[in-house]
Amino acid sequence: MTHVVRLSRFFKHLFTFIVHFAHGGFVMLGAIVMALGAYQVIQFGPAGLDPRSAFGYKPAVGAYASEDVALADESLEESAGAERVSGMPAGYARVANAIAKRHRVSPVVVETLVQAAIKEGRSNGIDPMLILAVITVESRFNPFAESAFGAQGLMQIIPRFHVEKIASEKGAAALFDPIENIRVGTMILKNYIRSTGSVDAGLQMYGGASADPEMSYAAKVQSELERLRALSHPGGPLRTANRAGADPQA
């Protein structure tokens, strides 16, 4: 009889242990999920709760070096997702969709970058499309790019030359934060355009090629700008580039 009582107590204690262990596991899992959710919101805002923002950004190897994608042949106006971004003008939504396809970057990530370009461009009086053109030329939308000269991120900024513009609380990796990189890069571009008196001269200074009489860097960015503007109006006439750098979508 004593043996039966002991066995009964053993199973009772075992059951209690399992229940407490399971309860603790669920509490820990809930805490981890909440922490991850909070991290996503801090990093990406409300869009961070979309699972695509956590798992969708997977650029293919070598995607940033590809020049073979013929975007002009894509039927962007038939894309169901082209105008899904709340508050984003349709032209920019089409451009975001095209950039995502060309560079094989998550549409969710590109939409965030385009929205950042719109925000910073309009705050600084710079055409957001020009910012996107510079990003294309500089990094092909690779936020972790770094050149042999130490230029970092989307707009390839050399941190030691622009320390006063970079948010100090973000630390040494600040310019690998895409939003911070666009903010700083736009300010730099604005200052260069203002100091030189023209968009092309400002672009040459941005590209570190002020002494180039052929203005090759500016021509490359302007060509990309024309292409992006054409993509923003599929089926319509190509709008002449605004050399003053104003936002045609405003």
C-alpha cells in the first residue's frame, strides 16, 4: 500500500512539474515574440510587423552588379502591387516596384526607402527621384555596400568627411542604417548643389569628380533619373528632366 502511495505522489509531483514547465515555456515564448515585435517596430516602424520585412530582404548574390534587366519592357501598369502604399503617389509606387524587380530586393524594403527619399527630398528641396538615381548609381540599393575608400551604405558616404551630419547615437555603423544614410546623403547633396549653383556640378562634387570636364558622373546620374521618371509614367510621354532638382511629383 505504501508503495502505491509513493508511486501516486511521484506521478502527482511529475504532473505538477510538467504543468509548471509548460507554463514557463509559454511565458518565455511570449516574451521572445513581444521582444522581436518591439525590435521590428523600432527598426522599421509599423511596417516592421509585416513578416515580409523580417524575412523578405534576400538579395541574390551578384544582383547589385547586374545590368541586364530590361525594365522598359516590363508592364508596370499591370502590377497589382504598384499602388498599394498608403500615402505614396502612384508614380513613386511604380518606381518602387520597378526598383525591387531590377535589383531583386524585397518590395517592402524598397517602399520604405522610396518613402524615406520622398521625405528627405521634400524637406531639403531635392527631387526624390534624383536621390533614388544617386542610390542606383552608387550602390544599386545595397545598404551594406562599402568601397575601398570607406564610402558606406546606399549613397556611399565617407563618414570621416561628414561626422557633424551623422547621428552620434547610432554609432560606427550609422551609415549602414538605410534611413540614416538617405538622410545624411540628401543633406550632402543639397549642400553641394547649393555651393556649386547647379545640379550637375553638385553631382560631380558628390561623386568626387569635380575636375572631370566631361561631367561623366553627373551624366550617369541624370540618365538614371530620366529612366526612373519614364518608369513613373508608363505609357505616357517622357517628362523632360528638371535640371533644377525640383520634385515633379509634388
